[in-house]
Amino acid sequence: MIRTASKLSLQEFLDLPQSDDRYELVEGQLQPKMSPKYKHASIQGRLFRLLDDWCNDQQCGRVCPEWAIVLKRQQEDWVPVPDLTYVSYQRLPQEWDEDEPCPVKPELVVEIISPGQTFSGMTQKATDYLLAGVDCVWVVESKAQSVTIFRQDSLPQTVWQEGAISDPLLPELVLPVSRLFAKTGE
């Protein structure tokens, strides 16, 4: 975490100049977000394409990579930048086209564990998302080739490579986990 002399307000954070460095706002401080490496980026790309195709087929919402969300965490402003964010058109109308952080609580966020991150740390972040009002969080773990699904109303569920994800939030989507971890060309 990059400590500043005083806590940054949400507006001060949002007013920071654009740069190639990416940060999240956590407890009024800048939290660097590491640039993904190949495996992380390829999983993110595959998952984005699969979810984006589903969104286009269903005409029901949008999925975006690396889109900041304005939430509250422990009564403080929190601006995480999930690897992927899905928001339905019911929550954010299709006509919305502003260049700003996601202004509503999304139905789904996806976090992919990178080197240097731990499953327990990501579990805490998933819990923070749920407490902030996000309906569902997928934590993707490339080493285990699994996706753990955290929901508001149930215990976490892990889906392994031979399984498939289906979620009431995403009707008619059946996503084989093996597709996320396939090597290029498979």
C-alpha cells in the first residue's frame, strides 16, 4: 500500500491524473494493482470473451475488464478494480456510456489469483465484495485449475476443471471450467 500523508477522499482518488499505473482505493490509501502476467492475462481474456459473447447473445448486460467500482468497505470508500465486472442492464441501463467507475453494485465480479496473492487473501476480498452488496464473486485459481464461487446466500462452492459453472445470475450460461485453462489453440 502506498501511504499518503492523509487519507485520500473518494473524490481526490477519482481526480488523480490518468497513468499507466493502476491503483485501488483501500482505507483512504493507494493500493497498487499489479499488471497481469501471461497466464493471468490469458485466463482473463478467455473469460472476458465467453462472458461478453453471452452478454451479447442475451442482450442483458455488460462485462468489462479492469473497471473500477465505487463501494463501501468497513464504512469507508473502497474502489477495487476487479479483473472482470458484470452488470446487468437492470442495474445500469444499456444507454449508460460515461467514462467513470461503475456507479452501481455489480451482480458479479471475477478475481484471478496472481503470483504473490493467496487464496485466503482473495477469500477476504470476496467477503468484502459480498458485504459491500455485490451478489456473486468468482475467484479463479490457475494452479488448482478451479473457480470458487462466493454468493450472498450460500457457502462458497469450488468448481474444478472437469466441472462447469452455471449461475442463476447468468441464465442459460454453462461455462466449462476447462475452457478457462485451455492452452492456446485448444
